[in-house]
Amino acid sequence: MECEVGSLPAEDCRAYEPEQADSDRREQRLGQNAIINDLPSPFVVEWLPRVAALFAGPARALDLAMGRGRHARLLAGAGFLTFGVDVTLDAVREAVARARAEGLVVRGWCVDLTEGPLAAGTFDVLLVTRFLQRDLFPSIRDVLKPGGLVVYETFTVHQRRHGRGPTSPDHLLEPGELARHFAGFEVLFYEEVEAPDAVARIVARRTSSS
């Protein structure tokens, strides 16, 4: 079940609350919540204008696991029809409110994506940062329209050396793994770095055959 903030009462929305968290969920959120001052990723800041320039008209963008909306607001500010999804209700509410305070529109949903796939062929741009859930990759690929772009950045196993962020292999990419998940896409950019954080990054376009 998914809820658009403002369209359904809070008690009707299935939300992930802190007291319901198991250890795996807590670690999955660690990568997102440990971002100092809620600053956007420099990778996203660099690539978003380039991505926006590839679309002639209004494009639909989804910020997956958007947290409190640091990147959703950038998408909306760049002219995208912006949607965001997160499992934490309070985060979704804050993301929508922050955007509204800046004169922007972010359509937010509180939903556990493990309970249902994303709708196929829905978005022109999919943005994911500091989040890894391997069983979602087929849905992540399919949610993009042909010609749509994925912008993805998250931690690799080398992040353990820094003593911060997630440590479970469930939430850390192996070397080369992110590229393999988007096999068949046209890769516009790919890199793996180990400092200041160990992350893999990709910008890739879904082709008609992928």
C-alpha cells in the first residue's frame, strides 16, 4: 500500500517507524542519515543539469529512498515533475514540507517497496543515492521509460575502511557490481572511488532493448 502525502490520513499509511526497526533496517538507513547537514551529493549536483538538458519538455523523475528530500528538491528545482518515495513517513512529510517552503512541488509517498514493484515505464529519470536493496534492481530498470536515465551512487565494500556508514554486505556493493546491474544500458558515466567515501557511481540510459 502506498500513500501520497496529503491525500490520505496518516493512520492509513503503512509507515516504517523507528520502534519497529530490526537491525538490518537500521543499518540500511545509516548510509542516508549519516550525511552531514543534509548536503546534496556533489555527484548529483554535477550531473543533474546535464541530465535535465537531455529532455526537451517536462520529464518525470523519481527519487528512490529520498529521505528528507535533499535531492528531490534539486530535481524539482531543475524543472522535473518530481516524485519521491521512502519507507519512513516522517521523512516523506518533511521532504514535501521543505520543498513547499522553497516554492517547489515534490509528490511524496510512504511505501515499503519490498511489498510491491514500481510501475514499469513510468519515469524518465530515476535517482538513487546511499541506498542498496539488490532485489529492487529489476524494478529499478523497468521503472524507466525507454531512453530514461538512472543516476545512482552508493557505498562499496571499501567503505568499511573508513569506519562509518553501513558494514553489512547486504548494503555494500562489490567491485564492478553496480555496472553489472545495468548491463544493456548505455553507460554515460561510471566510476568507483575510495575517498573521501568508497562509492560507485553510474549514469546510464535505458535502451529500447534493455
